[in-house]
Amino acid sequence: MQRLKIETPRKFVNSIDKVRAILSVFEGNEKLPGDEIVIRLQERGYRIKKAHLNMFIHYNMLYRYLKKEIIKRKVHYSVLS
């Protein structure tokens, strides 16, 4: 009898793990909106919602790891150099 392997979404262990995961979705100097960051994290198997990501970035990552830029009334994030 074969067992079915059910993949469960990964959860973040702590805030440092979440910071590293968010920074890992950026490739070079690209600017990403919050929607795209969420999609890329979900493709990697993480369970996250857009509102939770935006709150986490605002309170824990903005101006320390990321900078924000408003393009066409939409917030885009990029990695600080």
C-alpha cells in the first residue's frame, strides 16, 4: 500500500527566518510590490498573507533592510545597498 505524501505549507520559525526568506526573493536591484513578494514566498512553500507581510515589512524591515518607493500609486520595495 502506498502512502500519500501531503505537503504542508512551511511556517516561519522566528522573525530572523522571515527576514532572510523575504530578502531571498529579491534578485539584484529589482523593485517588487508586496503582491509579488507574497507570490514568490508561496511558490517556495511558505504560508503568508499580503497584509501580514506588509505589516512585518513596515515594522521590522523598512529602512533597515528594505526601502520603499511609490510607483503608480503602488508601493514597491527594494533591498538597501
